[in-house]
Amino acid sequence: MSAAQGNGTRTRRAWTAAAQLRGRARAATSVWTCVRAPVWTAVWTAILATAACAALHPAPVRADSVFGLVYFGGDARLSDARAEGRGGTGLAFRDSLNANITLPTQLVDVRRVTVSLASQWARRDSREDAASITRYDLMSPTLRVALPLGRHLGFGSGFQARRTTQWTVVRPNASNPTIIERIQREGTQFEVPLELGVGVNRHVRLGMGVLLERGTIRESYTADLAGTDLIDPTDVREDVFTATASEIALAVYDLRGLSLGGYFVPQRTANVDVQRRGVALDARENSTRKDRLPPRWGVGARASVGAAWSIGADLEQELWSHYRGRPSYEGSLQDESVARVGLEREEAARGGPLALRAGAYVRRWNYSLQGHRVQEWGITVGTAIRMLGGGSRGDIALGYSEVGSLQENGVREKIWRLAFSLTGSEKWF
């Protein structure tokens, strides 16, 4: 055999081997295309089922935070992981497969009996000038149900935490350093919404609701003598809140690619039962007071960008400067606001690309430290997958944020959050 013939034989063998590899690659791709949807469904179902089981046994309030010292605590609202993936934006978005709404107007789009569960895990790295600590928490879950009442009506209800606080300080007594004081505050305020969405026409939606607000804030003071086992529980106080709020909302959807939405919750009065239990008989009392809780409002906009993409922005404010109740807090609380922006590519049909979400937000908390307002910023990303033939969906979002400033507030907190939600329609029941 000549050298040329040998080279030709080797070339033909190489091309044959390459063709065989391409055929095997096409076969593997075809197999993966067939099994991708059920494999992803199984993986997501396992992840979200585990997360849902964990969310049903959360701590009653968030773990100790260096910013949990204010009486009413921090904002603990969580709608669902879809909105969290967009930085929290959602006031002008629509979703026909989600009971965890941000506006009652969105109930009109629900076409099946739908149940949604959402929760959030967080890692908090807190740092002061001379110390740092890392804590973990799992937030109380948000649970919602939505019921379609015809083509133009929808009803929704559920459970959602509003604000949480947990704060502990241990220090020597100012007049007697041999006595160690331990002061602890913890509590959760939550709401049960009863909401109705009404479709006026194909673009305009009205929403209204009654929010049943409940909560307890418990404060305890304990003193013990250093180097001994003597503990004196000198004071325990509980404030139990009961209030009913009204809510109105308006939205205009998909008018030349633009959607607008907003809500308003007016000021209301809370009945507060105060129970105080001290060691001394004259320190034990039961009393009541009336608190004036702050109004809040929010507006949002969304614009469609092409067939699958959309971008949105929200602005919300809670007017805590209007609070009246405990005199020691009336003058110290300030208005709290948050601005959000988010981008989303909706998930395509089966076999298409997954949903993609990204967002950012800036929040001004309702109090100051060392003469400067406490501020927070954060960024988020998220995705989702439809399961069980499109009748359910799992969403997940990852976020990073920072609260406070070492230079301005003397303390800073870095937070990693993982939000997850699971939604099922009537096919599940």
C-alpha cells in the first residue's frame, strides 16, 4: 500500500468515527430532551417539598438581629419567590397561577382554586466595631389560597407575617456593676387578609380587602448576681395587639404594553392589652391602651419588552411618624420607604427556556442609629419551573443585602437570603 492510500484510509476512518460520535451525541440530546422535563420536575419537587416541610416548623420570630431593637421590629412581608427574584417588584405584574398576590386586583386572573406556600431562609453576618456574629433564621411561612368566582371576580385569604423583632442585650447594672441585667424583646405581628378582586373590563381591575391584624410583643428584664446562681425575674411585659384594617387597590393592565397598579391602607386604631408581671405586687398590672397604627401605600409600573421580557418598578411607604401609642416610641419612629426595580423573562412552553429574574432594591428603615437613618440595599436573582402538566409551579430566589453602615450607624449586617415558594392548582386536589 502506498503512503497516499494509507493516508486516505486513515482519513476515512477518522470521518467515520466522527460521524459515529455525532450520531451518539444526537441520540443523547434526543434522550435528554425527552427526559429533561420529568427530571427537572422531580428535582424541583424534592427541593421544594423539603423546603416546605422545613417552613412549616419555623422559629416564631426572626433570629437575633442587631437591627431588631426597635419596638415593632423589621418588615417581614414575603409574597412569593417570583416577586423576590425581581427584587420584590410585583404591584403591576399579573400571574394566573399564584395565590401569593401583592394586590387584590391580581385575584381576577386566577382561573383555578390555587394554594401557595412561601418561606425564606437567611444567613446574617453582623459586625460592630469590636465584635461580629453569624446567625441563621427561617421565616414564618406565607400561606395563601385564591378562589375564582366567575370570569370577573376572585377571592383570596391566608396568613402572612408583617413585622418581627427579637433583641437581646446583656450588660452590667449602671448603679451596681455586680448585677448583670438581661433585657429581651421578641414578637411578631401578622395579618389574615380577606380580599376581593373585581374586573371592570379587560384592562381595569379594582381590589378591596379587610386585613385582620394580630400580634404580641413580649419584653422581659432579668437580673442576676455575678458569680452566683441567683436570678431575679423582675419584670415581664406583654403587649397584645388586635386591629382591623381596610385596603383599596386599583390596577390598569397591558394598555399598549404598560401596566400600573397601586394600593392604600389607611390609618387605623389597635386595641392593646397590656399584661405586666413583676416580682413586687405593685408592679403587676393589667391595662389597655389605644394605638394609632400608620397608613401605608404603594405604586408600581411594568412595561413589556418584546414577547417574553418585562421590566417593572415599585415604590412603597409606611408612615411611622404617624404612630401614636407608647410615649417612649412616638417621637423616635420615622417614615419607612422602599424602592424596587426588577426584570423578568417568563418561562416558555414545555421544553423551552426557564424563567429568568433579576432585581434590586433600596430601603430606608423607620429609625436612626447614632443620628443617621438605617438604610438597606439588596440584589436578587431567581427562576422557576412548571410541574405536573403546568398546573403547579416552583419558584426560587437568591438575594444578597447589606443593612446599616459601620461609619454612620456603628454596625453593619450582611445577609444572604434564599426564598422558595410552591404553588398548586386544583389538579392537586
